[in-house]
Amino acid sequence: MGSVASVLTSGVPVQEAAHWEPVLPGLIILLPLLGFVINGVLALRAAGWSSAEVRAGREWDPFAGSERPSTHTLPTWIGPGVMLVAFVLAAWNFVGMFGAELHEPVIRSYWSWIATSTLQVDAAIQLDQLSMVMMLVVTGVGFLIHVFSVGYMKDDVGYPRYFAYLNLFVFFMLVLVMGAGYAMMFIGWEGVGLCSYLLIGYWFTDREKSDAGKKAFIVNRIGDFGFLLAMFMLFQAFGTLDFATIFAEAEGHFAVGGGTVTAITLLLMLGAAGKSAQVPLHVWLPDAMAGPTPVSALIHAATMVTAGVYMVVRSGVLYALAPTSQAVVAGVGVLTALIAATIALQQNDIKKVLAYSTVSQLGFMFLGAGVGAFTAAIFHLMTHAFFKALLFLGAGAVIHSMHHALHKVNSHEDAQDMRNMGGLKDRMRITWVVMWIATLAIAGIWPLAGFFSKDEIIWYTAAWAGAEANPFGGLYTLYWVVALVTAMLTAFYMTRLMVMTFHGETRLEHGARSHLHEAPRVMTVPLILLAVLSVFGGWVNVPPALSESALGFFGALPMTEWLHHWLEPITHDAAAIQVAALGEAAHDAPLLGGGELAWALVSTLAAAVVVAVAVRQLGPRRVPTAAEDATPPTGLRGVLYNKWYFDEIFDRTIVQPVLAASRWCWSFIDTVIIDGFVNSVGNFTRLAGWFGSLFQTGQANTYAFVLTLGVLLVLGAAVFL
Amino acid sequence: MTDSLASIQILYEGWILHALVWLPILGLVHVMTSAGERAKNVAFWWSAAVFVLSLGLWWTFDAGSGGFTLESSTPWIESWGVSYALGLDGISVFMVLLTTLITPIAILGSFEYVKTRRRAFYALMLLLQTGVTGVFLATDIFLFYVFFELTLIPMYFIVGIWGGERRIYAAVKFFLYTAVGSLLMLVAILYIYFSSGTGSFSYEAFLAADLSMREQLWLFAAFALAFGIKVPIFPLHTWLPDAHVEAPTPGSVILASLLLKMGTYGFLRFLLPLFPGASQHPTVVAVMLALGVAGIIYAAWVAAVQPDAKKLVAYTSVAHMGFVMIGVFALTVNGLQGGLVVMISHGVSTGALFLLLGMMYERRHSRLIEDFGGIGRVAPMFATAFVITALASIGLPGTSGFIGEFLALIGTFETHAVTAIVAATGVIFAAYYMLPMVQRVLFNKLDKPENRSFADLSRREMVVLGPLVALMIWVGVYPTPFLERMEPSVQVVLERVEGARTAAHRGAPERMIVDAGAGEEAESRAATGTVDEEDQDR
Amino acid sequence: MTEIFFILFAVVALGGAVGVVISRTPIASLLFMVATLASVAGIYVLFEAHFLAAIQVLVYAGAIMVLFLFVIMLLNLGHDYRADLRFGLWSLLGFVVVGLTFGVLAQGFLDVNDTGFREDGAAVAAALDAAVQEQGVAGVIAEPLFTDYVVAFELMGLLLLVAIVAAVVLAKPRSRSGES
Amino acid sequence: MLSHALLLSAVLFVIGTLGVIIRRNAIIIFLCIELQLNAVNLAFVALSRYTGIEGQLFVFFVMTVAAAEAAVGLAIIISIFRHYKTVDVDKFNLLKW
């Protein structure tokens, strides 16, 4: 992003506005695939050696020879290398598009994928402002995480396999983001589901980890079910699945608030809820922490989970046409944010806290998309990608060194449990500093990135709550209040995390303390870069109301509302429809009134107060280590600790009944009824045979008797009939 | 390139279909005369040769107007009007190619598996290939019926002799189940033969038979039962798990990939065209869709709790065929094409799955899922192939499974939205039954010592799985050549059913004049305004 | 007049028949059988079938019953008598079925009027008596026997021959197969 | 008179049949069969009076058959007796499969 600022100021020659030729867009997608293929081959080769060793009874140790095993060298360069080239290409195209004031999306179709007489789907990609932003985030943050992974996964046996999966994930994510229609998006949609399945279950020999992977895939599949149905309805209505035609003809086909469009949007929301872990279908994300930490950073923080938000923003026109589903999206978003924030308060596993924090922030993004502030949602998505990735990678660094330390004294304490940490700030200085930056950013403290994006979402919720013709005005006000509360909660649990991990005296065993060391440079450099982005990322889209004020450095920031202008061609139609449907957004908040600037000041000051209070309160308190704190909390804290019992509820109401039904179907219907009938037909014939044999007694008399019976019957028939 | 194509086409004109049907018999003779060990190689090379020969069909087959191409008909039993007639159209070309592809692969896959009476085994496999190819190519109903019954016998012996413990029960059950169905069909065939009055068993004669709606409904029921057992449709499926569990691996592969397709092919070739009135009848369609959906959900649920891996995969076949049924009876172009693609992708993916299970059985002599665990650590190539095949089976986009299921569902949605919605839940249940198996076999701890010596794929096994995996991905990524070739034939079938629907709506008399003569046909078609179809009565 | 004779003969015949069935020893049932045959021959006479009556007594009572007597003597069955009457379910069923058969036969025969099935029954009877007057009792039978039914007559000869051969083969102790 | 005769023949026939069913002794069964034949002959003769001489002719044939049958039957009984040492029908059930 830094390079962008430089290009902007140097004033590159603006190509003629009308037409802009993308530079090798196909290559951006192809590169990660290439990376996957090469790394895949390397992985299979390495796996071949390791399986040979395992078959011979020994464990395979690639580090036997040099410090740097042969299997690691190539993937180290190909994995991140491919990402770097893709990022550079994306940036280059961004610069090109930046100058070209593009209005119509550029669509490149490579081959016709499905071609029946009524359904025509091309393998086509679509380049416009929205997909460009997403591509930059995916490849940019992706590249930093790849570099971090080099350090993090250094002593893992399946190193090439890890990078193969990571590249495959980026490939599918790009297909999702750059797809020119719902069908292409669906390929990426399920593809990233597959990669998250493979990466969560990366250490597949561990049963819980592969269970977590399976759970993620099945829950995603439930979301994809909704997405599929939405696609069928779209095909039914438009006869095609391409974005261009659908969004152009949407207004013609649907009346505002019409039945089908609401159904379509709700089903799309179901798909988004599955993928972006919103309330009913969020259960898989916390378990997904079983995967390696960089995976959590890339997939479960920065890119995959934001796919749902991207899809909602991309189908903005449809959502604008269905106010009810907009209210539902916003409602689900804010509800998720609240629930996840409350759960995060009681979690002890550092990654679980961050996981619930992600779910909560995603809730905010859906709130933004729900109320129609699509730009705000994308803005928060971008800034969130920066500081959440930073938080996860920081946590990864902490876990890495904790693991290393505990390993040295070979104690079996959980390296991820915050109750075993404490006082790491003097050992891991850089990580501590960058983590604080990220925490302040996510808490929404001025001037960091989080403040601008989250504040804009909260403000738009308030603004649209006051819109004249908004049928859900009251509801939006409630959303606004809950959003404010959740923002405070976020500040609190993040500070709790920082305090428990870095402050106070270390609860680590004495021997292990000396082995705690700062992460190697290959891990800290991406951390620092992300920290820079977390600080300056927010200045990309400073709202006009704030840019002149103190909060906006009195106009010094060059790119006020840049992102808004940038995404104008995408969000323009949706905004127009929304204004027509709900009327102009109000200029001051409901209930207490006050402008955007006022409320921005209030929220950032409140956040600052919460952080200060939390540091002062939690700092001195002695936290029991994991061993001592055996009894799980009870009462309200217990409910939060047990994640509002979502897992148990789903297990008892859905999973067990289906399993029981399956067993019943097999044992009863299949074996007893159907097979029973089939076998009984067989037995019936044997039975008839046995009955017939009764008459063959062998004595002449019985035959005489039967003979007479026959005579009787014949005579009787002759005489009487 | 095009003129060489033309030359191949001319080259292929008359004899190719007959060659495809009867070459395996020559192979059979050669196998019987060769020594025991060499039998498998001879059989493999013969079927591979037939496959290479059939590849020519892929390029020379011009879909044209959807009717039969490369037709040839010589009288066989004069007095009854039975002719030995073969023909190829958009629907059967893929089935024939699937047959010629799967048989050599199944034979190659059985090199280590079959140890006793090898000559007889491979002879039966080639006989089976002839039977199945005959079924797909016959355009004379009598000849079709002969081949339909012929395929039963080798399969019966393969399951009965080389099978597992309860093979006799399974083989007898399989044979009786199918025989009962086909006898009913024979009755129906004879009924049409006599009522059509043309005194010939040819497909055109049967198409021209004008049957009242009541007759059509009864005949539909008879045919549907015979093919329903073969497909298998929901309540008639209990022979499949037994047959699969007890059958030897190559038997299972052929059974899953080819024999099930004869059922669904029957629906497309006979039920829809011969009884258009009945097949578009609302209650009939409702019943068939209900059975199809029930099959999908029921089979998925039952599959999830199977301890035996082969039985699990057998039930998944029932689920996949459920998709074909809803696709076919949605009576839309997408539905039918979706059904056809599911048939192809199921043939490839389930065939590969059974081969993989066979390899597991060869190494560990057990089919129970819990006997395995952590195979991924010990056999990475095997694990990769297993995961790709499993993904194709549950229909991940980018694999053939998805194309079929997506088209079938979208086709069904166009006419029967609710059915499509319920059937779409099958997508979730697909993951519900497949992923636990993949996890319990490949992932989890490598705790059992026997699994440690689980050898990875040998070169032969890679050659067996290679083409199947490649086909799964090719159809998933670039299905257009398949869709183009099947399109015209599907249109022809649909027009017949459409024609019947408009005739029924216009309150046509009880005895529906479906196809009496060109003149009337043109007039009735012009009346309904659909495009005039000259080659309708070729 | 003939009515009384008929009743007499009928009673004797019935008594004999019942005797055959329920008598304890084969010899007794054999003698009852002879009595029945004789009374039936009497009835033949009442129906003007004099020749047949003679044949009945001569062949049936004389030859066949004697043959039976020989067999009974040969197998000296007389003394080892056991109650071989069979009671129980089977005989009950037997009675029922036989009773029903009798009911059906009786029903069948009741609607036969006095002159047989044909209307000109009486005329036929008269013609028959005239023929008897003219050709004699034997000639009446001989004439059709040797003209229309000569084939049947020859077949009868053949049948008897076969029966004789069969009887000899069956009854002869099979020395070869050591069956004796 | 005719109907009485026919009734008599019916009774005789029925008694013969009953004898065949309930008696165990092969010889007695044989006698009962002869009795049945006689019943039929009686009916023939009774009716031949009013329907033509053929009736009597047929009785003639029946008698021949009866004779032949008696001869063969008794021969069988003798050979069975030689093997089983009894003529009780229940003892030999070769007919049972």
C-alpha cells in the first residue's frame, strides 16, 4: 500500500479514461495454481520418503543432514515467491485501473465452462474496483503470511505440503474474488472450503484437528446449500448467472421488497453466514484454530471469512431491492458481534479469543453491509485484514516461542493457554509493541485504522436509523446501541488478552523462562509491515466530517473518502435504489442526536477509557495458571466460557437426531422392511413347497381318497353346474 | 485435421459398432485358449485394444440431429420380425466409451486380486463387456432384451464364485431381483409388439405404436420396475449393497460403473420416448421424483452409518442415481443433461472408489473402516487419489460430480422447485457420509501396527487410477465437449415428451395419435407450433 | 312280481357289499363278495340280460373269486387277523366324501324317468325283446360283438394275454436277482 | 324299477369306495374295487334295457378288464407279500418320495 502513495504523488500518466487493458489478469490466478502444482509434487516426493521411513518403522527426520533440509528450500522460494509476483501484478493492474477511471467492469472469458441450451456459464473473470481491492488484500496480506509461515513452519515435516495447500487456497480465493458470475464465485467458494478443510486438518494424525476440519467443511457445505438455491432462483429469474446481466436487469425484474428477491438475498445470506461464520453457522471457526496459526491468520481472519462480506457487497443491488433482508443481514451481523464479544471475554486460549474477535468484527462488517454502507464494510474488511492478521501472527510468534520454551523443559503445558503466559513483554519486545498497536487499532482508538473503519460502520447505522422512510428505523437504532456496546467489549477483551499475555509476572515455569526468545527476523518483518498498515491503513478513507477536524489532522490527510470514490461505480446503483426505498440518511444520530464528529470523539474516548481502566484493573490481579485453575467457571461466566452452549445445542438437536435417524433407517427400514419383504418372498415359495408335500403320505388309501375327492368334484360340477 | 476426421469417419462407417460388440468375444476365445497366468494380460490387451478402437468414436461421432448414426440392421429371426440392429446416438456414445474404458481398467485392477480360475474370470469379464456394449448399441428391442439378460449371467458367476463369504446369497438375490423385473418388461415388450401391429421389434416400430394413456401407464409401470431395479431406485435397492460387498473388486467396479447405467439408460432410451404420455403424466412424475429424492436422502443417511466401506460406497451409488432420476423426470434439457453427466461422473468416481477399496482389501484383507487409520502417513499417493475421488463423489466444483449434480438440480428447480430444494440437501449429506470415512481411513492416529506396512500405490495401480482421476478433473473443468454431443439426442427425447404433453392438453382423444404417419405428424406438430422435426420418424 | 325279486336281490347285494367291507377275515369278505355277485346276476336276469347273468356267475364268481381264494390260501392270510379297519380322521373324511359322492350320484340318477334317458326307451326295450325272441339270448349280444365291436373284442384277447404274461413274470420268484 | 337299480348301483359303488379307503388289507381293497366294477356293470345292464344292447356289450368288456386286472393285481400282491411278509397297505409306502 505504501507503494500506492508514492505512485499517486508522482502522478503517473493517466491512460485515456474510456478503455483500460488489464495486464495478464489470468496470470494472477494461474500463479498460485502453479505454486500449488510444484509444491504439490515436492510434497508428494517428500511424503514418499517419509512414508517409506514410516513403513520401515522409523520416524522420518528431514533435519538429519543440514540445518536447512532439502525438502524445505524449494517451497520456501516458490510459495511466497508466487505470491509476491501475483501481488506485484495485482498492484500493477491496480495502478493501471487507478488512472483509468473505469466505469464498466472488464470481463475476460477464457473457455465456456457449462454450455447447455438454456444455461451458459463461461470460465470468466471480472476486473473492477471491488475485485481489485480484494485481490490486493488477498495477495498482499497473503504474501506477508507466506513469509511468516516460512519461519513458523520451519521445523514441520510436511513443509512442502503446507505451502501447496496455502497456494491452492489463494488460487481458489482469487477465483472467488475475480469470478465474473455466481457460478465462478461458487467454484472459489467451495474451493476455499476444501482448502480450509485440508489446512485445519493439516496435522491429520491428531483426531481433534481432523474432526475440526471435517466440522468446518460440513458447516460450510450447509452455507453452500443456501448459495446453490439462491443460484437456482437467480437462474430461474434471469436465465443466466453472470453479474453483469443480473445487476443490470435486477431493477427491471424485481420490485423493491419483492418475494423472490428477498428469498434470493436471504439464501445468499445463509451462504455468507456459513462461510463468514455468522451466528447460527459460526461454530466451526473457533474449532478451526486447530490449524497452524498462519493458516488462522490467512484463512480465518484476513481472506476466506471475508468472502461472505464480499459476496453481500457484490450483490449490493439485490440487497438494496430487499430492505427486509438488509435488516436481517444487519441484525445477524450485530447479534454475532455481541455474542462473539461476550464469549471472547471468558476464553483462556489466546487463539480462541482472537477467533471470537474475528467473528465479532465480521459481525460488524455484515452490520455495515446490512445497513447499506457497503464501502464502510469493505473498508473495515481491509483494515481488519491488517490488524487481525497482525494479532494472529503475533499470537503465532508468542505460541512459537512458548512451544519452544516448554519443549526445552519438555513440560506438557498448553502453549496457547494465556494462563501459562504473562510478563512476556520484556522477552518479546517487538511482538509486544506491534501487538499493542493492533489492539489499539481493533479497539478503535484514534488515529489507528480500526477507528476510522469501525466508526464509519457505527455512524452509518445511526444515520440510516434516522432515514425518513426506513421501516426498520427503531431496529436500526437498537443495532446502533448494541454496536457501540460491542465496540467497548472489544476494547476490553483485547486489553485482557494483552495484559494476561504480556504484563504482570510470568507464570511460566522457572526453567523455561530463559528459553523465551523474540521471534526470528523472518517472522518479525511481516509483523512490523502489518503494524505500519494497521496504523496508516485507516487514512485511506477518512470521512469528510472528520477530515477537517482534529481527528483528521485538520485536512492534512490526502485521501479523504478515497475508498468511497474508488468503489463508487460498484456501490452507486445499490445506493440509489436504497435512497429511493428508504429515503435520505439522517445527519445526526437517533435518541441523543449529535453529528458524526461528535460520536466519533465519544466512541474513541470511551474506548481509550475502557483500555486504561482494563490495564489498571487487570494488571495487578494474580491470574491462576492453567494447572491451578482446573474448575471451569459457573453461572453467567460459565455460559460464556461454554460458548453459549451452541455446540451442545446443535449436537443434541441436529447431529444426534440425524445419526439416530440414519441408524434407524439402516437397521429398520433397510434390513427389516425391504430386505424382510424380499427374503420373505423367497421363504414364501419354500413354505408353499412344504405345504404341498404334506399330501404325499405314500399310502394308497390317501391317494384313493384324493381320487374320490376328484370324482366328487367333477361329478358335482357336472350335476349341479 | 478435419479431412483426416472425415477419413476416419468413412473408415468407421459400417463395422465399428459390430466390432465393439463382438471383439471381446474373440478376446474371450483367446483367453480361454491361453495359459492361466497369461490370461489376465491377454484379457487386458484385448479390452485395451477395443478401447483404443472406440476412442475413434469420440471424434467421428457427429451429434447431428440427435437420431441414430452408424446404423445397421440385418434381419435375424424373420418370422417374428426381429432384426440384429445396432445404432449410436448422443446418449449411448458416452455409455459405450465408459464401458470400453472401465473394463480394461477393472481387468488391470484385478491382476493381484483374482488368484483362482483366472481364465474363467477374465472370459466372464469380456463376455460382460460384450453384453453391456450390446445393451447400449442395440436399436432392436428384442436384441436389447437379449443383451440385457446376457449381462446377468457373467455378473452372477463373478459375484457367486469369486465373491466374499455370503456371495451365494448375494448372487442369487441380485439375479432374482433383476430377472423378476426384466420378465415384467418382457411382457410389456410383447404387448407393444402385438398391439403395434407392425410385426417388428425395431425401435421405430415401437415408437410408432399408438397406445392409449391407460395402456401407456401400465407399460410404463412394467418398464419402470425393470429399470428401477437396475438403477436402483429407492425401495428396490437392497440387492446393491449385498452384491457390492460380496463381489470381487473388478466385479464391483463393473457393477457400479456399467450395470447401474443400464437402468438409467433404459429410462432415457425406452421409458421417455416410448411412453411420452405416461412419462409427463403429473402423478407419474411426482412419484418418480419423490422416489428419487427419497433415494438421495435415505441412501445418504444409511451410508453414513455403515461399518463396511464397500457397503457405504454402494449406498452412495443409490444416492447418485437418485440425482439422475430427479434430473430425468424434471423433463427439462438441463435436468436430462445433468442426469447424463451424473451417470458418467458416477461411473468414473465410484469405479475409482471401488478400485481404491479393492487395493485396501488386497493389502489388509478387511473392508471395515475402523481397521484403518492414518493411512495418509504411510501411503501418500493412495491418500491423494482417495481424497480426489472422494471429492469428485461428493460433487466439489471443479470435479465431474459437481457438473452433473448442479445441472440436475438446476433442471429440476425449473419445473419442481420443492423437489430440487429437498434434493439439494443431498449435497450436505454427501459430505456427511463421505468425510467421516475419509477421516477414519486416511487421517487419525496411525495406531494399528498392521497399517504401518500399508504399501503405497504400485506403478500398475497408478496406471489404473490415473485415467479415472484425470477424467474426473477434465469433465469438471471442461465439460463442454460432453454437453455438446449429448444435446441433440436429449432434445429429441424431450420433444417427444413435450409433443405428448401438448397433445394431452389439447384434449386429444383417449387414443393419442402419437406418431401415426409423417403427414399427420407434421400437421399436429405445426398445430402446436414447435419446430418441424423431419427426422422424427427416421 | 319282478318287484319282489328285485328287492330280494337288492337286499342280498347290499348285505354282501357291507359284509365285504366290514368282515374280519378275507375269506368271509370273499364269500360275501360271491353272494353279492350272485344277487347282481339275478338282477341282470330281471333286466332280460340272461346271457350276461350266466357270464357273471360263470366268469366273475367262478373264475375271479376262485383266483382270489387261491391267493388268500397261498398267502395263508386267514389266521393272522388284525383289526385292519381304519378309524380316526381318515375314515371320517372318507365317510364324508363317500357320502357326498352318493348324494351327487343319487341326485344324478333321480331325474332318470322309468324308461331311461331316451324318450323312446320303451320302444327300444320292445325291439330288444323282439331281437331276443328271434336270435336268442346269446345271438343278441354276439351279433354286434362280432360285427361292430370286433376290434374291441380282439383287443380284449390281447389284454388277457398281456395280463397272463404279467402275472407270470410278477409272481415268479426272481431267482436271478436273489429276490426270493 | 330302473331308478331303483341305478340307486342300488350307486350304493354298491359307494360301499366299494368306502372299502378301498378304510381297509388296510390289500386283498380286501382289491375285492372292493371288484365290487365297484360290479356296481358299474349293474348300472350298464339296467340302462341297456332301455338304450340298446351296447350297454350289455360294454359290461362284457368290463368283465374282461376286471379279470385281467385281478390277475395282475394279485401277482403284484404276491410279490409284495414275498418281500414285506405282509399285505398291510400302510407298511409299504414306496410311493412316498
